[in-house]
Amino acid sequence: MTVHVSVLLKEVIDGLNLPDDKSSLVVDGTFGGGGHSLEVLKKYPKSKVVALDQDLGAWSRSEKKFKGLGSRIDFRNLNFRELGNLEVSPDAVMLDLGLSSDQLENSGRGFTFKKDEPLLMTMQENPGEEVLTARDIVNDWEEESLIAIFKGYGEEKFATRIARGIVAARKEAPIETTFDLVSVIEQAVPKFYTKSKIHPATKTFQALRMAVNDEVNTLKSGLSGGWQILKPGGRLAVISFHSGEDRIVKNFFKEKVTEENAILINKKPIIPSDDEIELNKKSRSAKLRIIQKK
């Protein structure tokens, strides 16, 4: 059963601007817990959704919520970087770049530093030996490469100290689990950093997840593909949780406006209300941007 709470739910659905009296096709490129897809189907009875997720378990966890909706929901076990290959022409495309609570809490693949799990961090449910994992990165990559991803993807100010700590630790024994890595990080950073509101492993874990899943290139491909299949007059809505991702979305939207192919629906990102943040702390860094294709 899914435990995921969708972020900026009303703002996304309202922002898609779908007609009440006509049938619409929406592509949800990041199905996750299914909240945005379900809300589209409930609010617009004539709508249909094509939903993508690389994690096959996303559908099995959420399937019960869609009981009775039959052919109105079409789940496909694909990464959203494949959007451009879909043979559909949707009225709207949604992307929520956050990791669902189900993946954090229930995957067993090491996305959270709160549980002792194998250090995988891949979105693939049953990764083979050929699939890159966080364990491969921390045990095999050069110190400079570790520093680069911790700084670039995690914006971690103690990237160098953490990378050096990892290199020293792995000489003694392989770093196999999330708790192994957390221990290394806590010993590498200054004492005051371990007492801050944000856990000292947060940014390193984020950076590793982004590197394992090639999230920057995936986002660029997903934006390009989603735009390509979107109908003229249709809208693309993107929720990001990381300043680097938001920058990519902002620049992509700016490029389309400059090309005179698009209209920005919101010039500044839409952020969660204080009430939403109070109910769901994970929403605090969310930013929603919406653009319409001419």
C-alpha cells in the first residue's frame, strides 16, 4: 500500500487547465505514488492518463486506488526519459522529480539513511550486476570524482572531507550499507554539522542517488521528450526539489519562450503553503513551474 503524499496537488491539477466538458489525455511521467494521476481522473471524468515509472513496484503499491477506473489509466514501466518515444499526443504532461515516500521507506534499496539497507539507490527494482549502484561509486570512484558529485549534485560544503573519509574507510573494509556510509560521513564532518537540523548525510545521499540514476541527463531528455509530444495549447508542469533541477527546468522554459514557442504560466515558481509544509515537511523545497505550448 502506498504511503506517499503528493506535493502541490491542487496547484498542479489546476495549472494543467484541462477542460471539464471534453476528453483529455494526460501523461504522468513520474507516477510514484499515483496521487497526481488519480486526482486528474477524479476531477476530470472524461480524462485518461498514461503513467510512467521505472519502478514497477510503483504500480503494484498504488493499483488499489485506481480500482474501477479501468482503461482510463494506462501504466507503463518506463523511465520518463522515454517520453519522446511515446506514440501519444497529450493535452498535458506532469513531472514530479521528487522521490516518493514509498521508495524512501519501502524499497529496501538504500535511498534513506534512516534504515540499514544495501547501498544501491537505483530506481530499478531488481538490478543486475551491470547496473551502477551507490556501492560501486563509494568503493570504486576516485576521490576527485566523489568530490565533484557531492559538490555538483548535493551542494555539500564538506564534499572534500566526506570524499577523503570514504577513500580512507574503504581501504579498511568495503562500504556496503547505508549505515556504513552514514558512519563514515559523521566521522568526516565537523561535530557541529552533526547537530544541525538537516542530517549530515542528506546531501551526500541525494548526490549519490542523482549520480546512480543519471538524473540530470534524464531530466533534460524528459523535458525535451515531453515537449515534443505535447499538443499545441497543452501544458507541461514540473515539480523540482533541488536547485540544480529547478535551474534546468527554468532554463528549458526560458529557451522555449525565447524561441517564441511557449508562454510561461507562472514567471516565479509556485511553492507550497505554510499549511502544506506543516502537514508534509518533505514538501518544503518543492517548486512548481508550468509552461504552455503555442
